[in-house]
Amino acid sequence: MTTALITGSTAGIGAAFARRLAADGHNLVLVARDTKRLREQATELHDRHGVEAEVLTADLATERGIGSVEERLGDKRSPVDLLVNNAGFGHKGAYLDVPMADELTMLKVHCEAVLRLTTAATRVMRDRGRGGVVNVASVAAFVPRGTYGASKAWVVQFTQGAARDLAGSGVRLMALCPGFVRTEFHERAGMGTDNIPKWMWLDADKLVTAALADLHRGRTLSVPDPRYKALMGVVKLTPRALLGGVSSKAGRKYGPKH
């Protein structure tokens, strides 16, 4: 039986990955900051699907937290077959309105943690000749808007570059770029959502189904919805100055829970 490790597993996209992978018979390593919620989630998934669900409490904004997950990913006696780097968060406010310490924390979680955990996982996966990594980014990666979008653009570029370097190794890497998903993300960031049209909201479970299908197909980039695929086509043809103005009206962007 294979094992999947999911960061930010207790809500939103991470929880949807956990539900789907457990239903498919994968053992899980669940990673988040809230031990109580992790244990409740692990118990529910074990009871419902009969899989083993390991709990790993870790704050990926800290050296200790990243290190503990690196150590688990490097354990060759109990290898991880699929890593889902989902942990993330957003800030309310424009550039210069957000404290520098908070901006640096975002880069720690979105970039440093993704780099280090992907590296720890793929070293073992390459030796075994198989494995997969899904790094959750955002369609905000394609829009010029603050540190959030910039960090997610880094995730996309890093993931696709690493996928090329590991081509033929049996290890698949994919950047997942969802749009607006109804999770705790906006509430935690203090963002309003009243100005977001209803048609732009995605269902987390359907998103995960599409993402896993894209990973199976060997894609290195997944925009898992026809509506957002169409929007990304428009984005490519729109001047970046205009995109910046549009994205500022939408607020600091969407993404998974940290």
C-alpha cells in the first residue's frame, strides 16, 4: 500500500486530497499545526476507509517544523510515494501595508518549505524509481500582484524546472494552480469574498479529482477547471499593467490553508 504525505491537511484543498487518497486506499501522513484537528482527521479517515493515518504536527514557518517533515520524507524504511505541498496562507493588504516579518514568513512557507520538502521527497523517490509531488500554487502565479502571486509563480517555475531535470527517473512533479476554492483561507486572512462572482468558485473535491488525473497523465502544470483554463488564455493576451489593476480589485489572492 502506498503512502501520501499532505501538508496543510486539515482543511480546504489539503483535506480534499486526504479524503480522496484515503478513499483510494493510500496510507496517509497528515501535516498541519493543530494537533487536535489532525488527530480527529486521522481517526475519521482510518475509521471510514481503513487506512493508516499518521499525524505529524509541524509549523512550516519555522526551521523545526520544516526539519521534522524533511526527516519524515527522508525515512527510507517507511517511504512516501506522493507528496502534496499544500500548506499556505494569504495576507490582507497591499505591498508596504503588510509587515516585513509577515512577508518573509510567507516566503518561508511558500518557497523555502516547498523547495526543501520537494528535495527531501524526490531524493528518496528517485532512488526507488517512482513517486510523485504535487506543489499547490495558484492562478495568482500568472497575475502581477504582490508577494502571494510572486511566491506562487516561484512554485510553478521551480516545479516545472525540477520536473524536467527528473524526467525519465520515474518521479513526476506537477504544479497545481487552482482558482477560488471555498476553504478557510479567506477567513483566516481577513479577506472579503463578496466581490467574487459565484461562477469563479471551485469545489475542492472536484479540483482534486482533476489534479490527480493530470498528475497521472504526466502533466507538470494543472489548471483544473475549463473556466480557469479559458481565463488563463485571456491572461496571456492581456497587458500586464492592466492585469495588475484587475487583480488589485480582487484583493490579495486565493490559495490553500497553512
